Amino acid sequence: MEYRLKHLFTKFRILPVLLLLGFVISCNMGSQKKDSGESEEEIIESVPMNDQLVDDFNKSKLIFYSLPSPLETAMLIKKAGATFDPDILNPIGNISRYNTNSKMALNLGIYSADLSYASLFDQSQITIEYMGNARKLADKLGILGAVDEETIKKLEQNMNNREVVMDIISEAYMNSNAYLSENNRAAVSVMVLTGGWIEGLYLATSLTKGDLQNNKKLVERILYQKLSLVTLLNMMETYRDNAEVAKLINELKGLESVFEKVTIVNTSDVEARTDTNNKVTVIKANSEIEISPSDYISLCEKVEELRSDFIL
Amino acid sequence: MASYSPKSTYQNCIHRFLPVIFVLLLGLFYSSNVQSQCASFARAVVKPELSPFIHDGNYNATILAEGESVLLRKTVFEGQKYRIVVKGVPELPGLRFRVIDSGSQVLFDNALYEYADTWDFDVQDTRTISVEVTVREDNNPGSSVGGCVAVLFGLSLD
């Protein structure tokens, strides 16, 4: 029930509507009581529970979409054997450009991806500076307590301990998204996730310099982002009624059509082997992924175009 | 004989309106408070269970009642080891979770492993999986409880 109420409040920004509805119900209550003999309690309960609203609730409850986070993307880049290039980060000074909610949200995701990438390559100073920018944007978005002075201090004190640094970054990212979700601002949260995902893709494509042969493992990971884009678009569809999200969906549709040039062929069935003692399941299968060199260049250019639009 | 007056009708409206608003605002406050507790639960209780894996930073938590399910879709990448922790508040009867491939093949079912809430996955081929979480129903048909359920992913540093 709590969840149903929460959903209704979220979906319809419903407080003003409820106030009006409550007033109308109240005014009509006397006659309804006489006509139907229903109790006051029953009438109140019947208000939010029409079939359409319950259906909407059930649909939105059904599925979570989880994108690779900035931290996961940075790990994938590092494990592919890529190097650190400070020139491809979104410049720190660009922050002064971000004055709308959508720009702030997108670039909170972008700076989160940049600082994750920097931290995995032990770039202490850059990590701290980018965390500072993430904090400023989180503050401007009204995300209370996600990144505070204590977070920055803790980061500075633990710069030599990569695990602690990664934990601080993941906590700050989770705090931002949890805060936005809890405060009926899930559309903003989706924009943060979109910014983080695009930046991860931009960092990776930039590191391959548009050449399929440059780092085959990294290229493969980039191409498999076709699957993540499906997840992202599904997630965004839930918030299409937000004008900024609708605009982003249209932009990402352009990227989707370039990703359609990527072919993924499963060459074996998936197999799962579970080791009960170690509580681990190995998921095994074979697949092949392909794109032509010219289409790969188009993909890199499209990613760069989207990212430039986000950061400028 | 009852007399009609616009003023008294208006006052009647207001008198009936206030309890309705009170109930609605109470619901809003309660629901917001429960969600806030959900984030605290995910952070304080579920996240530590990921150790020594590093939490990926994504927040997936919601309120579920007995018998209800939620599905989480995620692409997992070749060469990466993941830890999944699926946990509900103690008031809930217990959770069943299954990992399902995009071709609907069940890759893991915790019902076969004493409803373990933590399991590791060594992914050797990139693919999109679904994690289906269901709150089990207890044997008491007279009562139904709901509470926070969180699904968190951890990443191995190896």
C-alpha cells in the first residue's frame, strides 16, 4: 500500500491534484453517503485505486533497469588494457556552463564517470578535483548529503588506498541516485545515469581512436554497449512524459540506429555451472560481435557528437 | 425544516475536506519515510554484504509485499566477476531470486541453495540477464506484511 501511494504521488506529481480531488470528494460526500450508504473510509480508499492507476503502478513496479555504472565502465576500460588520457576528460572549468537541471544532471553523471576513470588509474589530484565538481553539481541539484565536505576529506585522506577510493565514489553515486529516486525526481536520476553512460562510452571510443585494431578487447566492450543502450532506452521510456527525457530519447535513437550496424551472433547455448561450496556460478557461452571499420568510425563520431552536446 | 445557506455548505465542505487531506498527507509522509528507510537499509545492511567486492554504485531498492515480484535487467560483461546480494528487511518472510538469461533459461535459483541471499557470478560471455526477486509467502494467510527489498551488485577487483 505504501508503495502504491508512493507511485501515485510520483507518477502524477499528485499533491495538488489530490488536494483538489479531496476537496471535490469532501463536497460530494454527504450526498454519496445518503445514496449508497458507503462509509467515509470506503470512499477515501476508493479514490486512488481505479484500475488504470493500479495497472500503471504494477507496470512501473515490475522492472528495474540497471546500467553499467561509471565505476563498472572504468573497470572495463582498465581491464581491457587501456591507458589514462587526461585530455579526453570534460574540463573542470566547463562547470560554469551548467545552469539548467538537465545539464547539471547529465554532467553530474559525466564528472562521475571521469572521476571513476581517473581513480582507477591512481590520478589522485584529478580524482579530488572532479569529485569537487560532482559535489557542486549535486548541491545545485539540491541533492542533500550525497557528496559533502566529509566525503572530500575522506577521499583526500585515502588517496593511496584504491579500494577505499572506489568505495567512496560508489557510495556518493548511490547516495545521489537514491536521493533523487526517493524524492520523486527519478527523471533527473535517469539523466544522471545517461550522462555517466555516455561519458564512459566516449572515454572508451576515444581511447581506440576510431580504429578497430587499436585495442580489440576494448572495441569488443564498446560494441556490447549495444545491449546497455537497449536497457537505457527502456529505462528512459518510463519517464518520457518529462520533456528533457523525451528529448534525450530522440537523441539516443540516433545512436541506436548506428548501433544497429553491430551484429551479435550467439554461437552456443548459454551454460551455467554452480559450485555450491564456493557459492559461485560460472556463466559460459560463445558469441561473436562484428562491425565494419567505417561503421565503427560512424559510431565513434556519433558518441562524440552526443557527448559534445551534453558538455557544451 | 432544513435551511439552505451557501456559507454553511462551504463550511461543511471544509470540515469534510480536512480529514481527507490529513489522511492523504499522512500517506505521503509515511510513504516518503518508508522509502527513505529503504535507502538506509540498502546502505547499512545490504551493501556491507558485498565485501570484498566493490559496490557498483547503482541503487535498486523498493517496497514489496508477500507474493510480489520485481525484475532487474542488467548487461553483465565477459571477464568480470559479480556478487549479487538480494536482501529484505527482517519482517519479510524471505526472498527467492532467480537469474534468467535473455532466452528465458534459468541460470541460478536460490531455492536450490537454501535461499542464499548472496551469490557470485563469473561471467565468461557478455549478455543481458534478469534477476527476478519474489517475496515468499508465509503460512499465515491472515496476515500480510510488506517491506524494503534491495538488490545490489558488487564488482570483483581481480
